[in-house]
Amino acid sequence: MSRRIKLIWDFRGPDALHTAEHHQIHLDEFVKMEKVLETQSGFEQLSEFHAIAFLTVNQENMLAVRDALRPHRGEEG
């Protein structure tokens, strides 16, 4: 089984949650257009003024997705 990498985009400010939720729509569009397999996207509110959007991909797809979408950070899992 391949390692999974969670690519993360951070959003801050009073509209952070709304922005993260909207960003997930674009992540899903990218995955569908580029036919990236075995992904999971989502968004989370970490605090009142900090939210994230994320896309979890297999390690073998990580470099191509990272280079195309330029996430702020990533983590294993």
C-alpha cells in the first residue's frame, strides 16, 4: 500500500472557513480534470480565524499535484 500525503492550504481571517470550503471545490475540479486517482479532499476549521483545505494523494502522485497546485504545506497521512 502506498503512503498517503496530505497537501494543505491555509486560510486566515474572518472569511477563512468560507474560502477553504470554496477552495475544496477547485481541488475536486482539478482531480476530476486530471484524473488523479485515490484522492480525498476536504476542509476544516482550526480556529475562529484559521481554516484549511486539503487534498490527500498517494505518494506517487504527490510531486505532480504539488507542482501544479502549490500547497502551503504537506504532511504524511
